[in-house]
Amino acid sequence: MTDTALPTSSTDLLDVPTGRRIVTAIPGPKSQALQERRRKVVPPGVHSALPVYIDRAHGALLVDVDGNSFIDLGAGIGVTTIGHTVGPVVEAAKGQLDSFLHTLFTITPYESYVRVAELLAEHTPGDFEKRSMLINSGAEAVENGVKIARKYTGRRAIAVLEHAYHGRTSLTMAMNYKAMPYGTGYGPFPGDIYHAPSSYPYHDGLSGPEAAARTITYLEKHIGATDLAALVVEPIQGEGGFMVPAEGFLPALQEWATANGVVMIADEIQSGMGRTGTYFASEHFGWVPDMVLSAKGIAGGLPLAAVTGRAEIMDASQPGGLGGTFGGNPVATSAAVAVFELLGEENLLAEAGRIEKRLKAGLSAIAERYDIIGDIRGIGAMVAIELVEPGTGDSTKKPNAAAVTKLAAYAAQNGVLILTAGTYGNVLRFLPSLAITDDQLDEALGVLADGFATL
């Protein structure tokens, strides 16, 4: 992809370069001054991975207040999937700003909310009748998905998988696998949440059917199918470390869930909206879930999330039982319509395959030189490497979190933003936007290779 492949906006008139540009220390003096102001008014719990303050952005580039330019391999943790400040999305939001900002859909509705629901019905897996409700965030989508599943089934228990991440609300903290930093000290948490074994091929070596059988045994023995309302699963686990399940794992779980009246929910908050080369990652696995949760990339950077499910499940809630003051804000829904149109018209889904091929080739070349890269995995523009201690890759696979921390810091100092992940903190995850160019990917991989050389 070239820098002009996507429709542009007025942001292009600003000084946004095409690659890295480091002109000060990182963070620079203006960012440091802002950080001092921040410390006086923002609690430390609201932590920033890289305290450089952004002034403008376009495509796959971030420019801070000091004029430093960064290749963005994080995309706001998967939010700006189609790129920063893409013209039609910006224009759609601007157009809505001139009309009205808020009415509350549950008081006086508007067309763009309905249009987003139509697009979700069209593009989420399954050809059955569907309904969608719109809310503000991923965690809110999870909360409502659980709420709706309990209402439909009349059951109490919720199951999630090991290494899962679902949010920072009280319920979703209970659903997360890793306590620190998301849940430590914030309890007590809601009960009736169970953590079942997941499919983690690099570590468990199980086939999809074998892993599914293990998960199902846990669900039947520790909970009981008749008490289980929902099984919530990320098709590719995000914060857990981009684990791609073994083939057959997800369809086998769905078959069991359907047979037992359990609502199986796909948490596609990070993996959806074109990031893996399909609208939703579930499609790669032949999985048709009962409900799909979307957020992050759905509105190009504006806050929006959705719960989309089978009509009979979604219709179980009484009038007034679902909603929220800002859910489906008209500016965000207008942007979301533009995002769907871009994914369909600009052949952006194919860009995910290009990115995967480029990333995996570059990472494989680095892995040939450094045995601490134990695994390279992912689909589309959702790729990760798991780092292990030297000499342990084929045996204990001991996590190497220290190397991940050093590599992320080195990359940041040299103009590349890379995110970390993993239950044990030993995963580097790559979430570039679909607008990133081959040259930018190669430049970022070069920085990463230099970082490995410093370890």
C-alpha cells in the first residue's frame, strides 16, 4: 500500500511525515512538561505505556508535541484499524456534528444507529436473523452480552477461557484471567464466573478436538451445562498473547453449547472489523457464534461498541431493559457507517494478508538469529512473538518478560510503538493499521532487529 492508497483528509496538510523522525530525547521537553502537569491531576492508575503526548496522526504515523514521529504498531490497541484520520470517516463525523450531537436513541432515534445494526447483521457470521444494540465500550459490550444471555437462558453461570481479557468493570475484571494490574485490590468481584482451559497450541500441543474435549469436561464437571448461561470466548486472545486456537476447537465448543442451550459469545472487540482479513476473526475458524461483541475498530477511533446476536436471544429483553445514555452516539455511528463502507469498497481486508506476510517474514528472519523467539503466531494485522529464556524454546519454554520490556523500550526510543502482552508479560504484539505501508513495516522491523542485537 502507498501512503495515498486510502482517502485522505485535511490532516494531510499538516506536517505528518512518512516514516520515523526523532528530533529530541524520548520523551521530549514538551512531553515532559505535560507529564508534570498530568501527575498533579491524573491518578497513576491511568498509566501510559509511552508518555509522549500526541499532536497529530495520519495513516500509521503518530507525531508528538515535540515533532517526533513514530511508526504506530499499536493502533490504540486495535482501534484505528483502518488508519488514523482517514478522510471519509473524518468527514462523516464532521457532517454529523453540523446536524446534531445527541438525542438518545431510546428517546428519539435516528437513522445511523439503524444502519450500523443493519451492517452488523450483514457482516457478522451466520445467515440467521440478528439484532444489535449499541453502547460505548468493549467492557460495556461484554457486560450487556452476559446480561442478555442470562435473561434469555434464565441461568446464572458464565464461563470464560484461561488467558482471557474482557475489561476493567467489576464483572469483566472477574472474567479476566490475569489479576495484575487489572483486578488486584479492586474486589470483591461478582461470582458465578468460571475459567475453563483454553487452546494454546504452543504450550499444550493439543489438537482442536482434544483441547475442546478438555474444556467441555471442565464445563460439565465444574459448572454443569444446565446452570451455564454463556461461554464467552475471544477467537484470537488479545491481552493473553494473541493465542490462535487449534483448528476445530471453536466449532466443537459451539456444537456442545448449542446442544446444551448455552449461549456462545465471540468477544471480537480486538480481533474484529477487518483486522484479520475478514470482517470478524471467527470466520477463519468456521465458527458461527450465537452472539458477537464488537468495539475498538468499529468507528475508526470514536467510542462505539455493539452486541449482535440471534434475534431470539436479543429479543428476550423487555422494552427499556437495554440501552444507555450515550450508547450509539450519532457522531460515532456516522463514523462507523463510513468504516464499514471503506472496508467493503477499498479492498482493505486484503491489506491484512499483505501485512501478515510481511510481518511474519521479517520476524522469522530475526528468529533465525535469536533462539529466544519461541513462537510467531497470529492472523492478518494481528501478529505476535512469544519470547522465552535462551535455550528453553523446545523444552520448558520459560517466559522471558525482561527481553520484551527491553525491546519495547528500545523500539520506543527509536521511533516505533510496539505493545506488549501475555499472561506472563513475554509477548510482543503487532497491531498495525491496515494503512501501514511496506516501507514502514520494514523500517519498524529493522528497528526491532537492532533491538534484539542489543540484548
